[in-house]
Amino acid sequence: MTAAPQDAWDFSDQVIVVTGGTRGIGLGIIRYLARAGAKLAVTGRKPARLEAAQEELDALGVDALFLASDVGDAEACRDVIARTAERFGRIDGLVANAQSLRPVTPLAEVTAKDVAVVFNTGPMGTLWLMQAVLPHMQAQGRGRIVTLGSAMGNTGAPGYGPYSAAKEAIRSLTRTAAREWGKFGITVNCVCPASVAHRMPPEDEGARATAFAAMYANQALGRDGDPEEDIAPTVGFLLSDASQYVTGQTLMVDGGGILRA
Ligand SMILES: NC(=O)c1ccc[n+]([C@@H]2O[C@H](COP(=O)([O-])OP(=O)(O)OC[C@H]3O[C@@H](n4cnc5c(N)ncnc54)[C@H](OP(=O)(O)O)[C@@H]3O)[C@@H](O)[C@H]2O)c1
């Protein structure tokens, strides 16, 4: 018998790896997946953020593994996947979310270090994680991989040259992985947020309003995205069986911002 529609959103037997799950979008994703019953492996670098996220999930009774790991280190990426498989015995989903940034820099002044940081932690880290998780998903005959691009890759935002290029490289890897691994029951899709302004201090609402008024003028939904309410549900869809016939795609989760780019 065909499963009930709501069963597609039940993650209670699933193990999902979320890199960079201790802040911002990643933290919103682990909160969402925790509510959906998933078992989680969560990475980040700063111990205090890992501890805070662990305390939060422990209080909810979530079975979760927290690992300090730099996504720019290929061996560390492989270790995250190996330790997750060892702990839970399976891996159903990977959300390759972690990405380091560099200060806003005009293209004429970009250095080799600027490029190395965003490419090592962006497309290269994403690739090492995808490679490491492949045999586990292949053995299960099912897997879901979600990568993180950015609307900036499409809009060519001044000052963000290497970052935008790195996020577009992730989208390209996503398409190739989708084509090569579809035969194993693995789907690979990319989510592109535009502005998820969780780093703006909430107490400074005046500055926030000013900064965002221009950005959102004439934009369809006219506001920044919320990690848990706006971005995580789309990631959840791509991890679920509701998206089993969707692969190699980019979903712009940007409040319609791309429509005016
Ligand atoms: N926020 C936006 O408006 C926006 C828009 C488009 C796309 N995105 C994409 O969405 C993803 C999340 O963005 P965000 O704004 O939520 O980022 P964020 O607030 O800076 O949080 C990044 C998370 O990743 C971890 N992290 C950063 N560098 C890492 C590394 N080298 N190795 C392991 N963990 C690392 C951070 O923890 P530690 O610092 O402790 O390592 C943190 O948990 C990124 O891929 C980003 O490019 C964001």
C-alpha cells in the first residue's frame, strides 16, 4: 500500500549529518530535524557553540553526535562520516552546510588565501563529504544529499567574488553527483538562500530596518529568511521521500529575491 503523505516527513528512523549545525542556517536545520525525530551528527569548530547546541538537543532527548571538525580538512570530513556510521550504523542524509567566509573584498584585491579558504571549505569540503557518504548510501540503496549554494552566485554581488564562485562550484558538483549516483537511489540537490540575516544584532532594529529596506524594495516577499522557519523546511523536503523524483536541482529559497536580479 502507498504510504500516507505525512509518512514522508517522518525522520524517526533516519540518521542525518549536518555540517556547521551550531549556528545560523545549520542550527535552524538541526532544530527542525530534531522536531521531525531524526538522529543527528552535527559539526562545527568552536567548542562553545557545539556545547550549546548539544545542551539544547540533549534537553529535547534527541540522539545526536557532536563533532568538532573543520570542513576544509579532507581527512576530517572522512572522519565525520566514519564516526557517524560507527555510532548509528547507517547514514540517510547529508546536509553539507558549513562554509567559511572572507571579508568583503573587491575582485582586484582578492588574494590566494581568500580563494583557498572559500574553495577549501565550500566545494572541496562538500565533495569530500559526498564521497565519504556515498558507500553508505549506496549500500542502503537510498540517500539524500543537500548542498548549500547562494543567490550571490547568480547575482554576482560586488565584493563577494571568490565566495560566489565557490557557491556556484557547489551547484555544479551537485548536478554531476546527481547524474552519477541516481542509479544508487541517491538524490543530490542544492538549496540557495539569499539573505538570512541572523548575524544582525536584534537589539539594533533601526539599523537593521535601514540596511534591509533597500535590499527588499520591490522584492516578492520583502523580508530576510529565518533559518528554522524558512530554510530548514525546504531542506527537510529534499531529505524526505516527498522529493524522491527531484534530483540535480537548485531550489532558490530566497523569498523570490532572484526574480529581480
Ligand atoms: N546567511 C545567509 O544569508 C546565507 C545566504 C546564502 C547562502 N548561505 C549559505 O548557508 C550556509 C550557512 O550559512 P550561515 O549564514 O548560517 O553561516 P554561519 O552563521 O557563519 O554559520 C556557519 C556554521 O558553520 C560552521 N563553520 C563555519 N566554517 C566552518 C568550517 N570551516 N568547518 C566546519 N564548520 C564550519 C560554524 O561553526 P564554527 O564557526 O564554530 O565552525 C557554524 O556552525 C553556508 O553554506 C552559506 O554559504 C547563507
